[in-house]
Amino acid sequence: MASKVASLGNRSFFTRLSQATAHWAGKPQTFFIALAIIVVWAVSGPFFGFNDTWQLVINTSTTIVTFLMVFIIQNSQNRDTAAMQIKLDELINKLEGAREELLDLEELDEDKLEEMRAEFEELARKARELREKRAPA
């Protein structure tokens, strides 16, 4: 546990900010706070005569939040995907008989990935056929 805590201190400011924001944004309380802001804005409409400034406040606010959240979410997703790929690579590397050429599939072009997908689909089809032949009728 101590090594995990020590390694967490080596994260960049943006990584720490991104993780904290993603964690906070994913909570139900955050949703209800955002919903409350929208309700307050909508209820305030009659007081401001539903004018252009009233509309501009919510449009600008939501656009800015959405714009910034795209980068935060993408950063979190990139880290999660990279971590998962490393873990899968470790499993492939340690399994006896595993095809090590599969270790860096995420780096291949779309055409090569589709070719390999077709290969695995064919293996799956053959396995299903074999299972059906063995199954008692």
C-alpha cells in the first residue's frame, strides 16, 4: 500500500486535477447540483423577462463546462485504456502458448485490425460448429 501511495505522489498536476474532476463529476450529487442550477436558471426566467442575456448566461456556462470536461474525460479515458492495455499485455506475455504478436494491437492500422478480427471470428465460428457437432441431439 505504501508503494501505491508513493507512486500516486509522482503524478502530474494535470493528472491529479483530471482524476479529481472525473471522480467528482461522476457522483450523483454533482448531477443534482447541475440540475438545481438549471432549475434556478429556468425559474429566474420570468424575473429577467426571458431576455437574451438570461439565455446567454446558461448557454455560455454550459458550453465552457462542456468544452473543459471533454479534455478531462478524454484524459481519464486515455489513462484507463493505457493501464488496461498494459495489464492485458502482461497477461498475454505470461500465458503459455499466447500469441505475442497480439501485444500491441492498439498500434495497428484499421485494416490490419479488421483482418485479425476476421481471423478470430472464423475461430469462433469453428468452435461453435464443433460444439454443435458434439452436443447430443
